[in-house]
Amino acid sequence: MASLRLILKSVVYIVVLAFGMVPAAGQDQGPVLAGKAESLIVARCIRCHAGDEAKGGLDLSTRIAALKGGKNGPSFAPANSEDSLMWQRVADDEMPPKSPLPDDEKRILAAWIDSGAAWPDQPIDPFRRSTARSAGYDWWSFRPVRSVFPEIADTKTPGANPVDTFVDRELARNDLKPNPRSRPRDLIRRLSFDLTGLPPSPELVRAFEADPSQAHYLRIVDTMLASPRFGERWARHWLDVVRYGESTGFERNEPNFTIWPYRDWVIKAINDDMPFDRFARMQIAGDLENPGQEGAAASAFLVAGVHNTVIGVSRRMRLLARQDELEETIGTLGQAFLGLTVQCARCHDHKFDPISSREYYGMIAAIDGVQHGERVFENLDAQVRRADLESRFESVSARIAALEARARASAPVAESRRPEPKRKDLPVPYAMWSFDNGPEDEAGNLHGQLVGGARIESGALVLDGVSAWFRTPTLKKYLGIKTFEAWVMTDDLDQRGGGVISLQSNDGGIFDAIVFGEQETRRWMAGSDGFSRTASFRGQEETEAKTRPVHVAIVWDKDGVVSAYRDGMPYGTPYKTVPAKFPLNDTHLAIGLRHLPAGGNRMFRGRVLRAAVYDRALKPAEIERSAARESGFVSPEELAARLGPEAARQHGELRRQRQGLAEELARVVAAPKPKIYAVQANAQPEKMRVHVRGDINEFGPEVAPAGLKALGASSDWGLTPDAPDRDRRTRLAAWITSKDNPAFPRVIVNRLWHHHFGTGIVETPNDFGFNGGRPSHPELLDFLARKLIDEGYRLKPIHRLIVTSEAYMRSSDPNPVNSATDAAGRFLWRHAPSRLEGEAIRDAMLAISGTANPAMGGPGFVDVSVTPNNGTTYYEPIDSDDQELQRRTVYRFSPRGGRSTLLDTFDCPDSATTSPRRNVTTTPLQALSLLHGDFTVRMARETARRIEAERLPGVEEQLARAWSLILQRSPDSVEAEMSRKLLERHGLWAVCLGLFNANEFVVVP
Amino acid sequence: MSGNEPANAANLGLSRRQWLTHWGIQGLAATAIIDLMSRDSRAADRSRPAPEEPHPLLPKVKRAIHINLVGGLSHVDSFDYRPELIARHGKSLVTDETPDTFNGKIGLLRKPDWRFAPRGQSGLMVSELFPHIARQADLITVVRSMTSESANHTPALFYANSGFQFNGFPSLGSWLSFGLGNESDDLPAFVVLPDQRGGPNGGASNWSSGFLPAEHQGVVFHGGAEPVRELFAPTPEGRSAEGEILGFIDSVNRRHAASGAGDSLLEARMRSYALAARMQLSVPETAAIDGETDETRELYGLNDPRCAEFGRRCLLARRLAERGVRFIQLFSGGPIAGSPRASWDAHENVSQNHGAEAVRIDKPVAALLADCHRRGLLDDTLILFTTEFGRTPFAQSEGNVAGPGRDHNRYGFSLWMAGGGLKPGVTYGSTDDIGWKAVEKPSTWHDFHATVLRLFGIDHTRLTYYHNGIERRLTNVHGEVMRDILA
């Protein structure tokens, strides 16, 4: 081998001498040579020999590093190629592996080493140039979007659609003869399914056949673009891209019934033609920039993917699950908005695109504040209504109080007390305090002790909410099953967490208590240590306890069932938990304190007019009877007697008003609050660190949230690794939507093209990197991207431009001559026919049968049974004629693995990963589904019923109607005869079912 | 609107065609695939670099029956004999690392609950947990050094099926359907027979075709008169009209084709209706096991209520294999949680749980082996017996107790294979003395998948499908064929 090297070197010398470029002396030649050598290193060596994981430890990005060399020693000897390892390996064709350098490049390398091997001042960036195997910063999709298009100025047809200028040029270059315009019926069918996802009405087809002028076509285009159906149709395409699904996936696969606001937001944004840059920003940082329901709904983009909720206990598993989650999100985000597979750089630098692993971690740092969750919002309408009701309630209460004050002034309260109901009707308490005379237990001997400034006043225990409480001695009895009741007034309806009656271990560690406003504002709950036996009763919000005593009771029954009562009536609904285990002979009862230690929000502020504890579960009737005895206050009857007739009438009227207001208030308060599955932001995420080789246990350097160098806009956001979530995500959103980012507009206009023509200008809409497709019409792609920016990022003008081009309107007829050179029609000599998506097939049937329910928005309709089974969830298809189920498919509740044979077999994706384009398969199972599915058969019958109800003169007219509804054309005589025979044998429904299965129905020309 | 997938099929274009020809597949389905592919590959060539031409390897098997144990079979109680574990029963695990289990309780080492013995001519060690399978030990090849990335059920099950721990990746059956097409004209290429107690966690996501075209997804066969959903018209009226409706559709489509609108998509659709009609005959015929002899029924345990359910599925699997179904997957075990458990997830008590589960499948699986063997079917059929991960050699209990349950063990576990191209009656790799970690020839699911594909004559690095920026493989970027077990 050495001899070969020598021969080669001598060749170099001969060449060099021949051209008079003596390396050692040729100082002038240095920069040229160095430039060539640098290009060579960039193109041939640097992808493996740079960065944290440089092969063989050899880093060629700087001269110093190269001199230091890798594990085999220094890579070169200055000015001596013969002794340089680098030259030896290259000359022996060992490097680069599998693709040795051509001789001319070898000569450059040797000459350069011999000239002293000058390196550039800055380290060589391994991603600077594209190579035969990978994309660099100069890759086509990272170049700026062109802004000048001489093609347009040069066009010979003034007023031509610029789209055609670009397309026609390529057709001419490739010697392809474009098809003529489509037949009017075909064109309207194509346009209607494309823009609205629904078939055109027979009337529209007829009208266009009568007047197929351009002006008429434009009117139809504008009508369809303005139709709400447009947003429903095109939202589905976006939902595919963002892997929108309505269950968690993985083991549990639990349904997600609160993420639909995202779907509604997308539909509305598309219908309103929200500028696409804003559309993107809202999805990345909407919850930060637009706090409220809209921003939250939009942010669900980040959390719409599968989400593992069963992780295990080990730290490794938790970290891994989090890193997987971040990869899933950044992967979707990168593909959706940048056409880049950022996620491939998690374990190593991207193998094909210029994305370093470090950059990957900078990107996930940008979204590390994103957590999955459900956010509860106030219902804004209800809030306004509630404020109004509350103020009226307050004013009526004040007037009642004024009247009552007058009455009370006429007689002492204590004397006006009603006699107690007969004792035999009342349950016998274990302990009871009426506070009429003092802290004594009137049922047993649990005489209480006033603590922390508690006092008894006017027959009530007065609690200051700060330190006052009431305690009994240690109990002799074990109170597992029990009932607490209290007549209680609060000083403040907004206090949080005070205990009314509590059974607690003497150290306060274990307790069961009646608490007010603890987990839920203004609500009564059963408090417990660590909320271990606490759940919402979903009772109504308390509005009255400030103005009158209310009776509150909670029953802890056997088997851990806890139920609550207010004023003797059930308060919300009971729930089941596990009974407490109190220590034996080590508990006491407390009033005014949730649990020890005293203080904080554990203290109740208000009055307890009577309290009782039972050592059994009272029955509802017992509680009702007990509640009926009054405490402390003058009864309405007595009040009336003292007020005199006129004031008493007024008093009664006010009380009725107050009752009415209270009931209405309760209804408003009980109105469900909007819940939205969205980003639950962690405002201050931890510093992100690189995981070397993606290994969860290998921590590399800290990284600041940052973008990718490859894309024009500055990747350095000036953030530090400890930046808050707000800065991270708003900067990410700004960077992605920056006008300097060429990928952003290109990727979205290519998606539009993809859906209008069946194949994008780039046939891989999610991947503009090395592994993706190359643009068939690069200038056109840039023209459309520039146009989008000029249009303020509004998409409808781009749609309009595309669908009004001749290229779009061409017929799909075959042409064997063209097919010989361009079978796939990439140059658009025809508009490719397309098989309808599963959703469009279903929606079309609903529309044709006249049973479609056009209701927009809201929770999805559920056409599967949802069966939780031991930690997982099964979804089985169901069909019914329920109105809800007749809505458009975009409103379908769509769990992952949620089977619908029609949608499944017609290639609707399962939304586990982003799906920028649908597969198109043709299978026997598809045929079976369209022939036998409960839904399709029902649709055939409904269509027949609809036609029969139209009372057409005869069978012939009925059949013609079926053909025109389903295929938007009339049958010819043979078809009419075939149809008539089938109708006579089996009925009109059989004809309809047959037509739904016809190729012409599922394939749009 | 969607178009055809131009780039994707091209990667395999010619090679698939060769395979199809190699198998001598005839019939319309195969033709349709070839039609579509040859068209698409031309389209794709222009804008993307064509991958190198794959070289078909010599295939040993044509189809596989995969018995998938949900929940985690204890290898130290079944196929991995560790005398040292018996000797150290009741001692603590000596290690300075924290084992990555699911529940985190590290009890004392626990000996197997079943006695091991050498079996057959080969002397392969199989425990009394599977007495019937033990009698077929000379037919099976045990890999004792499996490892998994996940000790968490669903990711682990996805991983075993698809090479990835997440939803959305095609499973082995889908890849085989994609790579080799269908041997049968009138049955699906990939059939799934779930446990009657319920599907595994993740449900249909386990046999999803992921990003591969929908035709490669697993089709569930149910019991009863309509084994495949929507096989027949839902009403008697519909059934009596079916023939004429099909005739009508065919006439309408033919006239449409004749009008000049015809293309390969239309031809494929017309063929799909013909195939659907044939499926209506072939599916019930295949599912009807009544015609099997009493001896066969007895062999598969159909007369024993404890194992009749799994026995029926094993027998159906053999019938599907005979008729050319490429991949048949049987699940043993339903959802993970619940009490008593309906899977192999023996956290609480291995003896009770595995004892009960094994009785359900031992006799039928052994029967499947024996029956396929005597019919010669095993020569070109692969039987796979796998689980999610193993179980810990130490008990899942307090640190001072050798309790009756075992936790998840992803560091080492066993599976076995049987059929054409394999060395029978041997073991491959080994765990450490106590059966905790694979130490000799540690193997991954990617290695397993690479080996299975190799037996089918496929180089796992060349069976690819472009999806979102990556030429995806079943084996991701990993996978080494376990050459030592190849005959």
C-alpha cells in the first residue's frame, strides 16, 4: 500500500509542478487550496468526525482538535502528508468507508496537508453543506423563499393563473399534452368533495352543466369557501397531521371526553380564515398569550397525542416516560410546522438532516413546561348571571333582616324559642350540645372545653376562625360508623377549610370532619387526613349560611359510604371510600377545628347553634326530622305575629322571593363548568440537560431553549436554561412563525396542494429533509409560499388560486401516451382521480339520505360502546338512528383503537402518530363493510325512504332520482333497466345500496 | 383529497414481486398488488433515491402461528432451569443496583414452584408447569436470554409485537403481510384470535397495521356463525338480495370501466368484490372445526372444559395455517388488572396464577405442535411462544420474605420457537445463576424479529417502509439474527 501512496503522491507533485503551484512556496495558493480542502472535509469527512460522538474520537472541525487526533493518534503531520494518518487512510481507500475519494480530491487533500493544512478560523460546522448522503444548511428547503418570479412577468398569456404558468412550463419541457377541462359534472363533484367533503346537490350540478362559465365556477368556489362545511372538511386534514385522538392510548386507553374544544377551535379558525401564523402561535403558546378558553383549547395541540398514564414506580421509568412524551410532542410539532423530523436527533445527531442532538434538547427544553391535564373554566355567562342573582339575594336578605330586627327588638330571642319536637320522634344522640347554657353534653358526659377564645353567646358557640375551638375529653367509644349534625352559620362564605365537627385522633393525624369550602369553595364536604376519605358530594354551593342557620349532617356508614344532608335533604350524592382506622381510646371530638394543630385554614369562622354526634348511621327520615327543630332564632310564625299584618305580608313575600332566588342561584351554580383538556403549564420547568445517546441515565451539558440553526431565523433566543415556560414557548412560537423561516410557509402551502391534487409538490408533506421528496415544481412552491406571506398568512386566497387553475380543472381521463413518461401525473397533465376518504363516504351517505344532522361543535357523538375492563378500555362499534349519530364524521368521538369497520377499512388513521397523507387500499373487507355494515345498509334504506317520500310520478323517476342523488348523473337506458329489475325484485333500497358500492360513488374523477 | 401512496411501495417493488412469484401465488389479489406497485414505483423513482435492490434469502417457512402470553410468564418457573436459585431460596439478592421492577418491592430469592426435569431425547429442561409441552420438548428451540426495554405491560407488549414501545407501529404480522403478501386468496393474511376473557391492553392497537396500508392489519376471528365482522348481510332480506346486488354493482362498474374511465384502482375494486364473495364461503368453512376427528378434538383438549377455549383457537389456527394465512396470532390472557387476574401477571401468587393459566393452554399448545408435526405442516410453519417479559427470581414482597408473587423482569426471560429452519431441542443464551439477567447472548426483540424474518427469507434491514422522514423497519436500527439456532 505504501508504494501506492507514494505513486499517488508523486502524481500530486507532478501535477503541482506542472501547474507551477509548489505548495510550500505558494503562499498565494494557500487560501484557494484551503477552501477546496475545507469543502472536501465538509462534504466527505465531517459528518462522522465532529461533535460529541466523533467516530474514533477524531474531531476534524478545528485544526487543534485534528492535530490532537483520535484514539489512533494525531490525524496529520503538518506539511507532511506521507506521515499523516489521515492521508494514509484516505490513500488506502479505507476512508471514507465504502466510498473512497476520487483521485482529484485525493490530490487536493495531500497538497493541502503538505502546504501546512490551514484550517478556517471558525470551527467547521459539520452541517454546513449537503453531501451525497445527508442534507446540510444549504439543503433546498432551508433556502430563503424566493420573492422575485421572472416566470410570471415572462408569461405570454396575460391574466393567466400564475399556477398554470409554472405547471405549463414543466409540461412543455417534458413534452406532455395536458388534458382538456373536466366535464362540468365531474368538476363540480371534485370541487365539492375537495372543499366541503360532501357531494354537490343534483341541482347545483344541473345549474353548472347549464352554465359552465368561469364566472359561474368562481361563484361556486366562493360559496363553498365561505360555507361552514369548508372548515369541517379541512379541519379533518389538520387533525390528521396533529394526531388528534380522544383516548390516552397505551395500557388504559381511557376516553378523553374534554379535548373536543380543540377540534371545534380548528374548525372555527379555518372557517374564519385565521392567519396561519396566528393559527400556529395559538397552538404552541395560546394558553400563555390568550389565557382563557380559546387559548387553552388551541394549546391541546401539544397534548393531543397518546399519553401513558401507567408508568411504574422506578425513577428510570418515570424519566423515560417523560422523555418519550417530549419526543412525541416535538416530533409532531417539527413535522407539522417545519417539515422536519426533529425527533430523530434524540439519541445522536440527525443521520440525514442538519439537526444536532444538542439542538434536539434545546427544542424539547422549549416545551418542557407542557404537561397533560384538564382545565376547568368558569362559565362566563353563568358568572354574570350569578353575580346578578347574588346581589339581588343579598338585597332581599337585607330587607328581611331589617324587618326581623324590628320584631326581635320587641321580644328577647331566648324566650321566643319554639318548644322542641317530642323526643321519641328524634334519634338519640351519643353527644349533643345546644349551647343554651354552656358547653355541657346534654346526651352524655362529653362536656366540652372552650379553647382559644371560643365563647358561648345567645345560645350559640362563637368561633373566630383564628384560634377558637371546642374540644371534648378522649372518647371511650370507637366511632367508625357515625353521624355528625350541626346547625351552623358562617361569617364568611368564602372561608376555606374550617372544620365544623371533627372526630380526630388526639394528635390530629387521623380525622373525619364536616368541613366548609376546603377542596371546593362554598361547599360542604367530609374532610379527612390527606383527603383519603374525601370526595366531592357535588352538592350545591352554599349561599344562605351567612344569613340564617343551616342544618348540615354527614353520615359515615358501613363499607365506607359517606353521604351528606343539608336542611334535612340529601346534599349531592354519596360516594364510597375505605373506612378510617382510628386509634383505640385515643380520639376526641372537636367543634370549630378541622384537625390539630389549631390555626391556619383549619379554623371555622361563624356560629354553631347546636351540634350532635351519633354512634350510628342515621336514616334519611331521621335526619329530616332532626333538622326540623329550629335553633336560636325566632320562627317565622312568631315573627309574623309580632310584625303586624302588613309587615308580615311583606315579610312572607320577601321570603318567597328569597327562596326563588336561592333556587335559581343553585341552578346557575350547578351549571357545568367548561372543562378543556389542554396544556397544564408548569410555569418554571427545570433546566434541560442533554441525555447522551438518548440514555436516560447519561446526563450531558445543560441546554438553553433554542431553535435550529438550519432554519433562517436566529436559533438563539437569548434564553438561559432556567427560563420560565412563558418565555420558552412564546419564543418557540415566534421563531417558528418568523418571516425568516422558509419552512413554515412552504410546508403549509404544500399541504394545501397535497389535498387539492392528491400529491403534494413535495410528496412527503411532513418531511422536507433529505429523506423526503424533492419538489416537482420548486418555483411554484416558493411562489405559493411568498403569496401566503403577502396575503397576511390567510389560506383561503391560496385555496382559491389553486382550485381556479386550469391544472386543477383538467379532466382525469387517462392518456396512454402521457402515462408512458409520467404515469403518476406528477406534472399534472391530468387531475388524478381520488378514492374518497372514509369520512367523506360516511358524510356523503348521510347527506344523500337526507338524515344528516348539521349541528356543529360540542362533545363528539359516540358510535362505539365504551367498556372499561380491568384497567383497559374496549371500544366496539354501534349503529343507531339517534339524531346525534347522524352528524358529520369530524364530530365523531375518536378513541384510539376505537373500531369502526367503515372508517378503518377505508384507511382512516388511528391517530397514534401524525398522518400527513392517507393510504389508499382496496380490500375485500372494505367491500364487506360497504355492503353489509349496519350503517351503510341503513343509509341505503333511508335514501330509498327519502325518494319514496318525494312522491315522484313513477318508478323510472324514482330511479333517476337515486342515480342523481348518489352519482350526480342520470342513468343511461341500460343502467335504468338494470336498476328497474333490481328494484322490482328487492326494492329501491337495494338499488341505493348497489350505487353506494359503485366505483363511481367512492372514486372522484 | 388523498392520492395513492407513490413513494412507499417502491422500496420493495421488485423484491416483493419476486417473492410473490417465488411462492407461486396466483389469483387476483396478488396481481392487484403487483399492478399497483409497478405503477407506483415508476412514480417514485423520479424524486427520491431508489434503495438498493434487496436480495431474497432462502425462505424456510411460509407462515407463523404466534402464541402471545399477556402479562409476563415466569421463565424461572417454566423454561429456564436455575439450580442456583433453588439453592439460594430464601436468601437476599446481592446487588448494589436498584432493580427496575414495576412495584419496587424486592423480596428474598424464591425457588420455582414447579419441578424441572430433562425432557425427550434432547434433555431440554422444562418444568412441570407445562407437562404436555414438555413432552414435545424435542420440537422446540428455547431462547433463554431475552431482554426488554420496558418492564411496563403495554409498552412491553407493543415492543414485543412491533419493535417499538408506542402506539402506531405495525406489528410483526402486518410486516409479514406487507412483505410477503397473502398466500390465500380468500382469507386475510393476518388473523388474530384474542382470549375470550377480553383483548389485551391496548386492544386493537396491538394488531394495527400502523402506518402500513390498512390491508395489512390483523383481522379478528370471533366464534359463532359470523367469524368475521360484516361477513354477511345483516338481515334476511339483505341476504336474499345479495347475489343480485353484487351483480348490479359489477355491471355498473363494468360499464363505467368501458366508458374509458377505467384504471387499475377500478379493476382492484371490482376484484375486491369478487374476493369478498369468496370469503363468505371460505371463512365459515375454515372456522368450522366440527369436521375434525374425535381423536384430534381430544388431542386439542376440546373435551376438557378447562382448556377447551384455547384448544378451539389452536385448532382454528392450524386450519388457518393450512389454508395459507400468513400470520395467526393467539393471545393467552386478557386485560392486565383485576382479581383474579386473567393473564400471566403473577404479582400476588405465581403458583396459583400460572397454575391456572397453564392449564388453559398447555394441552392445546402441545397438541398444536404435535399435530402440525405429524401433518408435515411444521416443516414450513413457525410456531412462536412469547410473552412480555419475565418475572423476578426474587419475590415481590417485603425484603425479609420470600413471598409467593413475582414482579416484572425485563433483564432476562425465555421464549421458544418451533418449525422449519430451526435447530430443535436446543437452548440459546442464558441468564445468570439465579435467572435474573441475561448474561450469555443477551437478545432483544429486534434480534427475535430479525430471526423470524430471516426464517421467512427476509433480510430485516431491507424490509422498509417510508413514514414521516424515516425508512421504517420492524427492527428499528437494530437487530441481529440469532444464527446459532438456525438449522
